[in-house]
Amino acid sequence: MKRLSRMVARLYAPAPVLVATGWGLSFAAEHARGVLGVEGAHHAASLLSLLGTALGFIWAMLASWRLYLWLRGLEQGRCHCGGLLSRPRRKRGVAYRKCLACGEKVPLAAPAVAE
């Protein structure tokens, strides 16, 4: 898989998982009629499916926005391979961002101190 394809897959992978989880929970709530009652199970199931679909859609839109900014060169930093960087992370006191294309950990630059 090429780096750009890997990066796009990592950006969009959670969206269908959110939709599938919402629909799966909807199915489970629909069949929990003994606990929630017939009407309550129907309402809970419809809300869960709507919530899962909405969260998946929002995730995909945010991923599209980040990809758009990256293509325009407006995203806050790139890896040496040209890939998009993840959110800042911290492990053992060291702050870094992970490249979504090659998987390399890129250390955060220390802020310049003006004297």
C-alpha cells in the first residue's frame, strides 16, 4: 500500500467503525425489549443508530478537512516523507507527533525563546 493510501485509510478508518458500532448497539437495544419495554427499546434503538451515523459522518468530515488542509499546505507540520502528522502525544515526558503515512515519530520542536 502506498503512503498516501495508508494515510487516508488511517484518517477515515474510525468513521465506519463508529457507524457500525451505532447500528450494532441499535440492534442490541431493539432486542432488549424485556428490559426497556417495547416503546423504549424502539426509541433507544433509533437514537443509537442516529448517534452512530452522526458521529461517523462528523469524523469523516473532520478527516476530510484535515486532508484538505494538508493538500493545500496549511496543516501544522509535515513529516520528512511529506505525510500528515497526528495530534501531539507524550510518552515518558517526550512530546512527539506520529506520521500517518510512514508511522515515524516526529519530535515536537521546542518553542523558540525570544530574549
